[in-house]
Amino acid sequence: MEAQEYIDSGILELYVYGLLTEKENLEIAELAKTNKEVDQEIVAIEKAIVALSSSFSPFCSVENFEKIKARLELKHGKVVDLKPAAPTSNWTQYVGWAAAVLLLLGFGYQTLELTKSKQAISEVGGAKNKIEREYAFLDQQHKQTEKNLSIVRDIKNTGVTLGGQAVSPTSFAKVYWNQQTKTTYIDAAGLPTPPKGMVYQVWSLKLSPVLTPTSIGLLDNFEGNSQKIFAVSQTDSAEAFGITLEPAGGSPTPTMEQLYTLGKV
């Protein structure tokens, strides 16, 4: 293997960290003696580790060191200077520094993975809540549809078709009236959305001896009712039904100029 291949392979970092076998260590040491580039690369790696380790170590200036040394001598006698360890002891330091670096990297990786896991759990929880809300809405819609179908299919209900009048010829509606229970429903799917500030008002009518209208309810929240089937007040008797457009809140008598639909029982 060429010198540059050793440098590019990352084996020199493992050599400095002390992670190679004894045979591989001897091989790299012999190569460093004869190859200047390899030797310089090993020195550069060692310096980088020392610099990283030093960044975590407290700094003590020469002046402070001398002051501390003088105080110790006064109290305990002469302080014996420790001789630098043999060159071979540096290897132990490098291994320690390398272990510290690997520990920091491992801790950082675990922290990153924990953050990712928490984020994933949060996203799953948000998606679950969204699905639950959508399910609840669809379930409500399904129940409403079933109820509306039961109204239409109930043979006890008299269906009265209301045709469009002069103000809106294309409009239409249908009344489902149970003459036994007096319950009354209006299917207003054929009516246009009322203008802002206006509301549809439903009337039960007696035609003789004189036209007598009785209000049986307003079609409130017209846009919010997706299926446009409304329950109104119970109807005791009626010969016809009509729907007019009135100001919000309704009117005591129908505005005949705004009669949208009309139909006889």
C-alpha cells in the first residue's frame, strides 16, 4: 500500500486512537520511520486530538502556577517537580483522549437519535388525532345520512312537492309530513343559498275559507347544512306549504313577493 493510500484510508487515525492490532501498529510505526508523509500525518492527527482535548481542560497561566507552587513550599516544604513521563506514556494519553472523543461523539449521536424519535412520535400523534377527527366527522355525516334516508323512506310520511314561483322559477323543495305524529321535515336542496342577512321561512297554509299562513320554522344555517334537510315545528293541519325569503329572524307574515316555492298537500 502506498503512503497516500494509508493517509486516505483512515488507518492512521485508528493507529493514533490505539484501535489496531499489535502487528498493524508495528507496520505503521516502521512505515513512519521511513516515510516522511506518513510520519507528518500521524503528528498532525496527534496535534488535532491534543487541541480538542485542551479545549475541554482548564487553563492555568505560568504566573498562577508559580504562586501556587510558592504557597505549597511555605506550607509543606519544597515541592518536587515531576519529570515528564517517558515518550511511551504519551500513547496512554492519546488513547484516553481518543476514548473521550469517541464518548462525546456517541453521546451526540444518541441525542440526535432521541430528538428524531421524539419528533417522529409527535408526528404520528398529530396524524392519529387528524384521523380521529376525520373519522368522527364522517361518522356524524353517516348517521345524518341514515336519518335523512329513514325520513324519505318512511311510508307514513306524506311527501309534498313545492314548485318554483315567479321570483325563482327554477327553485323547488319537498316537505315530508307525518300527519299522525305531526313531525315535518323540509328538503331544501333545490333552493339557492340565501343572500346575507336573509333566511328562508316555511309556512303551513290553509286555503279556505281564506288564505291563512302559519310559520312553522326557519331554515337557519343554510350553508352549514350539507344535506339541506331541516326539521321544523310540528304541523297540526295544512292544505299547502310555502317557503318565502325573509329578513334574518323571520317575519310575522309571509312576504308574497319573495315566495320561492309553493305546493298543495
